[in-house]
Amino acid sequence: MVLLYDEYSSPSFQSTVQNYLRQEFVQPVVGPIGKQTGDNADTIVESPAVIVQTASAQLPKILTYTTLSNLIEITCRCHTSEERLFYILYAYKERLAYRELQRCISNQTYTTLLGDKKNMSKGLLAAYPNASIVFKDTLFIDFLALPQKHSETRLKNGLIEHMKQFILELGKDFIFMDQEYNLNVGASTFKADLLFYHRGLQALVAVELKKTKFHPRDLGQLEFYLEALDRDVKRSNENPSIGILLCPEADKMVVEYAMSRSMSPTLITEYKRILIPQERMQEQLNEYCNLFLEDKMMCEDRE
């Protein structure tokens, strides 16, 4: 506990917390750190001569957002203040158990959730400003043990069979509704591979599965499904339907071109059959942190 206290009480970490609190994407998750109301508020005992805080009030507030075992795991495996802060907030938001947190750290949730988001359409970001902290650009489905060559049917059946693990990878606000969901348009029937509902966004989410590299024509099919969902399935109190195209590979330049003019709420997400080796994960994390620091310095120079 002394180690944790020293870690999260340090001026550098507290400064990081304050910097992140100024950004909108942290505010809706937990509210201002260091301020609580109601029954959980700090108790201050006042007397004419002295003001005494309770023992719990003397601990950094960040320690109260997840369990001790989670904090130890984050402290031991994360190397920067930004990364530690992210996983504490993410564990709080997703209500992660210890092993669930371990997997999130192993599959690099930090970088897949906070990437550049060029895989998202303008329509998605306009309709859902917080989409960048809800949807990942990469999903790890190593729990399926898929061979390199596999069919879309095997991929779909595997995800359905391991839906609990898949929802943990997607995010716990996703609720699975159906597979091969029928969309009747005119005299034709079309089938959306997987249909979810997102509680936080209050929207239907159609997931279209592909076993091949992303092609722009796939986006047209997904947009058609979203139109059918919005017209015939979505309720009046729900928000516009969202489409996720899940594929094993996507050329970033092709994705950017495809997304730049799309006004439908869509995104392209890659799936990986195996976890990235630890050494490569560390390299990617270092690259991401360097870019983060460069952008931060540029912003400070402009000010």
C-alpha cells in the first residue's frame, strides 16, 4: 500500500490526472477526480482549534476507483502515468475483474482505444462525439483459435459460441441481440451477421464480418443495412444505428479515403487471431507515447 500511495501521490501523476480532467473524454467517465458528494464524501471533523480528516480522506482519490489487486497489476505492468491513468479509469468504467483487466492490458486496449480514429466516418463522429472512446480500432479474438485460412461462417459461429469473451473485447455496454438478423426490404431479405444494442449510446449496432482485406464496396453493404435498421427496426427513442465492419486487415489509406465522405455512422475494425508479442507491444506503446508527447509539446508551443 505504501508503494501505491507513493506512486499515485506523486506530483507528476497528479499533474497527469489534472491534465486529463481538462479533456472531455475523461469527464463523462468518472467525473472530477478528487471530488465526491453524497454518502461517499470525505468526512471533515471541525473544532474551534483543529480540522482533522479521516484516514480514507488522506489517500489519493484515484485509489478508490478500482480494487487493490487491479492497482497492483496496473502499477507493475504499465510504464507511464498516462497508461496507468487510462487503465484505472477503464477498469472503473467497465467494472473489470482482475483477470479481465489482465487481458485488457495484454491486448493493448490503451492504444487500440486511443488511436487516431481514422477508421471512423465523419457521420459517426458527428452523431456520437464520444465514439472515439467507445469503439476500438482493433479487436483480439485469440480465444477462437482461428487458423489463418478460415470461413466467415466459422468466424461468426466462433464469436457466438464465445460471446462472453467477445463482449469483453467490444465493451460491456454491448448487448447481443441476434445473428443473421433478417432485414426485409421490398421483396428481398438481407441478413446482418450480428446485431447488438449499445446501452450507453442507446443505439443498434450491426456487425458485418469479412474474412478478407477491407474493400470500399463492403461499406456500401453496411450502409444499406443501417438504412434498413433505422427505417424499420429502430425505435423513436433510440439514436441512429451504427455499423462495424470487422475484417482481418485494412489498408489505412484506403480506409481513410472510404471514411472521408461517409456520413453514415460506420467504422472499420480489424480483428487479430493472436495476441501481439510482448516485445512488439512495448515498441508500439513507446511509439504512441512519443507521438503523444510531441503533440503535447506542439500544443504548448502554440499557446
